[in-house]
Amino acid sequence: MKQQKATLCPEKEPTSQILALFRGRPGMTISGAELGQLLNMSRTAVWKHVHALKELGYQIQAEPSRGYRLLATPDLLIPQEISAGLAVHRIGRQIICYREVDSTNRLAYTLAEDGAPEGTTVVADTQTHGKGRLGRTWVSPPGVNLYCSIVLRPSIQPTAASQLTFLSVVALARTIERVAGLTSRIKWPNDLLIADRKIAGLLNELSAETDRVNFLILGIGVNLNMLPEQFPPDLRQPATSLAIECGKPVHRASFARALLEELDGLYGTYLAKGYEPIRAEWLRRSAMGGRTVTVTNPGYELTGVVRGIDEYGALLVQGGNGHIEQVLAGDVKLVENNPLV
Ligand code: BT5
């Protein structure tokens, strides 16, 4: 399926190089002749690329006989914006941005099959077929949110793959705290809530053999500037966005950068120290410890109190009979009153 529309500003494009030069000299005017010399192109070509940047929304002033000055930068999800000042070791070293894709997860999966290195990050402004779990849809309007997928290649057993789901949701909770100063709560296995409203969903997909992981795709959708009227009325649970919660818009590229840094840091911790620190933080940040939940699977329902998660990512639920059951999959609903506690 060929859904994606042109990648935005790959790093070696002249437009990206011009932006890098402006960034290197904030607020200064750079002459067309100098830009042409540095980029090895004519002044007419420089003018053409500056024009292309203006079309993208960059405010660039042309000062007669002096040169060009960057006045303002739009909130675009392009590699140059996301990677400006990005400090990472693995995740986000290669960022590929699209205006529109069917699903960043699908695209990242294909890139990983073709050998994309660990940390490759696919970002899209909008998705036409954003994926949720179990064939569900992730609503992905343009210009407001962040939709991204990251390729990881950890040397772990397939049974440990869900540990990376917990890692990514903890990293996202940290990012929301860092960028917006808000506390979010994790709902097992892959939702992030603010005041019981869903602000983000994660969909991690795995390619594995019997005893080794080929690669994992961490798929993250987070509502940043979505407005109340952009949410469809038939969502499974109430939803929100960061802008709704903070009352002001969030800069998407800065958020993406912070997320990549948190993911990278936590992944480094995971590789060095294993899963325990992540499990501990997941429990601290989860909405669920001690809460009564109903878990639904086809032909099966369990109501009980959450006692934690185990090393394989199973939710531990203590039913009315006192036994603790390991829940490996299913939909979990928080029960308002806690009749079993
Ligand atoms: C999820 O599924 O929450 C995982 C969503 C993962 C989306 C990301 S975006 C980047 C990457 N590329 C992809 O193609 N996917 C990943 P699930 O738990 O099944 O929840 C899906 C349900 O959430 C839907 O059935 C709706 O009820 C609701 N929903 C859909 N879009 C939403 C949105 N933008 N905000 C809040 N809730 C939404």
C-alpha cells in the first residue's frame, strides 16, 4: 500500500541545511552569497529553497542587499525541528518524518524488516489508518498530535517483550510531567490517563523467532493539541489532550524531542539494569494498584483488586475468592467503587 506522502526535510536536503545554518547564528542575517557558498549552490537556488521553507510556514525576512533572517519557526514535525539539541544514544538517532502515512507502526515494521537500525523513529503529522489494539482504530487528525513508532532490537526473549511496553508508557508519563508538569496515570497495559481520561495509547508490535526477538516496534500516539470537538463521540472511554488539560497549546516538536530523550534514557537503564527499575516506576505511576477492575476477554470476565504486574507484564488481579490471577491479555475497566477492597 502506498499511502505515505513525501518525507519532510530529510537532514541532507538543502532546506534542512539552511535551517541548520540559521540555527547556528540565531537572530542574525546571512547573505544569499554566503549561503550559496556554504551550500555550494547559486543564489537563485538559495532563494528557491528559502521560498520552500516559507511555504512550510517558516517566517524568513529577505533584507535587500543584506540577506535572509529567520524570524519565527512553525511547530512542524520535521527531523530538523525534533533533533535540534536532541541528546540521545540510541533512540531517535535517525528520524524520518511524513506528512501522511497509513500507520507509523506499519511503516516502521517494514523499515525494520528491511534492516533499519535500532532507534530509527518514524513520525507522521497524520495517519489514515492509525492502529489500536485488536484491529481498533487510533484517531489521528493532522497538525495537532504526535504519532510515532520506534524500532528496537534488544537481545531479549520474546516472553520479555511486554517489558518494553511498560518502558515506553513510563517514558511517556515522565515526558508529560517534564513538559507540562502534569501527573498522568498508567492503565494496564498500554493506556495513559489524566483524571481517568485517555490522553495516549501505545501499540507495541513484535517480530520474533522461538527464542529471540528480531525487532520490536514501539508505537506511541499522544493527544497534544486536539480540541474537544475533534474527538469522535463513540470512543470507548473519555479522552483528553495535553492542551485541554493545561489550557494552552503544546509545542509538538519539543514534546517529541523530550519523549525521545526519556525513552532513550530509560532504554539505557533497561539494558544496563534490567526490568526491575521500570516495573517499580510503572507501579508507582499506575492508576491501578489497589483498585478494583473488571477484565474482559472473549468468554471470560474477572472482577478483582489489582495487586501489581509480574516480570512478564501480566496484571495480577485478586478475585473475590482471594486467589491472585495472572491476566496476560484483555480489556480492563476501572470500577468506580472498590467493593472488593
Ligand atoms: C491503543 O489501542 O490505545 C493503541 C494506540 C496506538 C496508536 C499509535 S499512533 C502511532 C502508532 N502507529 C499506529 O498505527 N498506532 C500507534 P486501544 O487500547 O485498542 O485503544 C483504541 C481505542 O481508543 C479506540 O477504539 C477508541 O475508542 C479510542 N481512541 C481512538 N483514538 C483515540 C484518540 N486519539 N484519543 C483517545 N482515544 C482514542
